Amino acid sequence: MQGAEEELERRSKFLNSLIQKKKNAVEQKQSHDRMNVRVRASDMPLPLQNHAFDTCRHILDSMASVKLDSKRLALSLKKEFDSTYGPAWHCIVGTSFGSYVTHSLGGFLYFSIDKVYVLLFKTAVEPLEQ
């Protein structure tokens, strides 16, 4: 009898975890819809993605009265990620560009926000030998 109760408890926990994951996914999508964000490709943890989206939204909102400054957005996002997550972040911003990059594991995000496309990625930094 006790084995059956343990199995029932294990299955209950598993189902609750699935329900929670689904709720989180729905909340994430609603958040993206509010910010007008669409992930195109990603190899980056969700907290870092959300940091990138929030940072871009803040910068774009601060530029609302003037024309989009792609260089300013790229520089701001790069500096934010360099200071928060360590060096060697790269950022490309625009409405039309091609790319093919090598990135560190967990350090790649390509997304659109409004009508702007952002490519953010991290590369490994190795010290120079003298």
C-alpha cells in the first residue's frame, strides 16, 4: 500500500511540475507580446534573454522621440552585458543584415523588438601569451 501512495505522490509532483512549466511559458509569451519581442534563435538562458529584452525596451523607449540610433542601442546593450556577465559580448543591431558567428555556449540571442533586429552573442576571451 505504501508503495502505491509513494507512486501516486511522485506522479502528482511530476504533473504539478508540468503545469508550472506551462504556466511559466504562457507568462513568458505574454511578457514578450507586451514588449513586442519575438525570439528568432537562441542559445541563452531565459534570465539573460529577459535582461536583453528589458534593456532594449528601455533604450528604445528613451529614444522614442528621435530616429532609431542602431549604434547607440548596440553599444548600450554590449556595455550592459559586458559589465553584468563579463567581457567579450558583441551586438549587431539593424533592420537588414546577415551574419555567421561563432559563440560561447549559452551566449547567443537573435531577436526582434518592434521593427529592429538584434544579434547578441558572447565569444571566449583568451589571454595573450608573451
